[in-house]
Amino acid sequence: MPRDNVVAQALVAWVAWVGRNFDAGRPHHARLVWAGSVLGPTLVVAAAYLVVSRYSVVAGLLVDVLVLYVTLGFRQFSHHFTAIRDALERGDEPLARRLLAEWRYLDASELPRTELLRHVIEHSLLAAHRHVFGVFFWFVLLSALGLGPAGAVLYRMAAFVRRYAARRQSSVDEPVNSALADRAARAFELLDHVPARMTAFGFAVVGNFEEAIGSWRRDAGLWSPLNDGVILASAAGAVGVQLGGAIPPAPSSPWPRAVGGGDTPDAPPAEGSTSGAPAQMGHLQSMVGLVWRSVILWMLLLALLTLASVLG
């Protein structure tokens, strides 16, 4: 789907409606708004799946497919990565910087090539986690409990509300309860605690295991939140690339699609760098291979667990 698609627009409208009707600015209202914004759609999807699957297994499968189509997948962010990579391969660094700025809402005009590549790698890894591995983990977990694709909705809605509240907090036109941004951030970090470490472990298994684990233990604390640091440190060690460092400032005026479609969490601040070689073009392909091998690893494990369950 395109970036500003009908689903994203509906989510913005839904979260805004919940805020207008249930948020009076008190801290406990932030909990109510978060629960309504995130748990509301999750419960609706779970109930729909239970009702539909009770009468037809095929209809339940179709619900799974429909929900996963709008919550999981590389195509929800990979076009950004592909466009930047193609621009760099053509030697068009100004275009690559502009595309990165439009994707991540940061000032990339003065970034040297190595730093530009580093930011592309870091943001692509985090996007892969939030669009694929995190969604996949919660989908499998709640599916095993009989709730169908509700887990995928739970994870993506939590990520969406976190991003929405953080961006609206700095808006002068429609500010939100400041407690909502803190509540949404803490809730998402809790939901992402196990998936982030599963993603990092997968990178270690399909990459350089010893270096990935060592970097995980040594360098994860360079980033905040820690969940992002775990993923980035493990990936850095897995392929031997240097990640972390200074974060470019945000542009002086907000980008017009700051609350719109795609998953655009804030850049993770880092206070240092991991060991390894400075980022080069070859590392982009190495990261793509790392992510795909990790996807295959978890799919094979899921297939084995499913087979064992059927045979057992």
C-alpha cells in the first residue's frame, strides 16, 4: 500500500477521536486513551476472528491474511531503502540525503557518505523489526492462544500510538496530554522487550554469533531505548559494521506528513559507536542478507513447531 493509505488515515482519525472524547488532560486519562486506542481495535479483531473461525476455518484464515496484509511486510518500508540505495549506487548523494530526510524527518544535508550509510542501515534494521519480526512474534503468540491476528494489531497499534503521541506532543495546533506520550512509550517498550531480543538473537544465529553476542552485551546501552540498542548492537556485531554515533538534528519546520502513514519512530540517540568497519555500500547488501536469513530461520522454526504440534 502507498504511504498515505486509507488504513493509516483511518488510524489517525481513530486515535484523534479517542483523544478528543476521553482525554481531559489528567494522567489517568492517558491510560484510558491508550487503552481505547490500542486495545479497542485489538479486541475487535480478536472477537471478529473468534466469531468467523467458529463457523469456517477458511474464513478464519482469510481474516488472518487480511490483517497481516496491512500489519506485516517489508514493502511497508523497503521502498525507502531501495530508493536510497539506488541513488547511492548512481553516485547521487544529494538525492540519497533528501530521501533519507523525507523518510526519517532529520537534517541529512551535511552527512558524509559513511554517516549516511550508517543511518540508512540503522533505520532499515529498526523498520524491519517493527514491520516484520515484532509483528510476527505477537501474531504467533496470540494465535497460539486462539486469538488469531489480534497480536499483530496489538503490536502495530502500540507502535502507532507511541509515534502519534510523540509527534503531537510537539504540535502547537493539536497538542496531546503529555502523560500519553510517556504512557505510550513505556507500554510499547514493554511489548517490544521480548521481540527485540528474539530479533537480536536471530541476527546472531545467522551472522557472526560470537561478535553479535559480544556487541549485544557491550554496546546495547549506547542507544535509548534499550530495545533498539539490543537490535542494532547485535546486527553490528553480526556483520562487522560500525553503528552508533551522533544524530542529525530535526529540520526546523515539521515535515508535512509527520503523523501520516508509514512507521517513522524517532531516531535512536546514541552516545558512542560499536566496533567494526565504517559503513560502506557492501554493508547494505550484508544487512539485507542478514534480515532475510533471519526471516527464513524463524519461519523454519515455526514450521517445525507446527509440525510437532500436529504430529503430537
